[in-house]
Amino acid sequence: MISPWELRKKFRENEWRHSDQWDRLDIKCTYDRQANPNSKQAPGTRSKMFRFRTDGVTVLTIHFFVKPDFSLGASGKFDPKYLVVNGVGYSAL
């Protein structure tokens, strides 16, 4: 386990957003609900979690908020919860 900040750094360094791996991944929404009022998001914002797998193995799990206008809420970035880099799995404390 590593800190959430270290996990975000690894996520950015591995450039998942620009990866050629997307078409080989099985992507599934595992959580989609109204954002908790304590998250201080705009009314109508959704809280979502997606799991990314390849060959049946989870390689990435991310959380993000989607505002009613379909833009990303909070920081405007994906928040990784689990990530595999070079065969090593990392999750936040």
C-alpha cells in the first residue's frame, strides 16, 4: 500500500490516459450513485468507479465525479484506487 498521492503520481507517470492498451481492456462501471453531500459536489453530480481488466486480471480501478454537464467534478481528474505497474499492484492506504 502507498499513499493516495503516490498512487496518483504512478498513474500519471504511466500515462493511462494516452495508452494504446485501452482497446485490449475489459472496462466495467462498478459503482454509479449520487455523490454524497459530504463530498461538496454540485447537486446532481454522480460518483463513479470503473474497473479495468486484461485477461481477467484487474489492472486499474479509478473513481471520479461526473457533474450534470458531464464534465469531471472535484479536481477534474481521475482518482486511481488500484493500479498495476510492471506486474506490481498498488493501492492507496
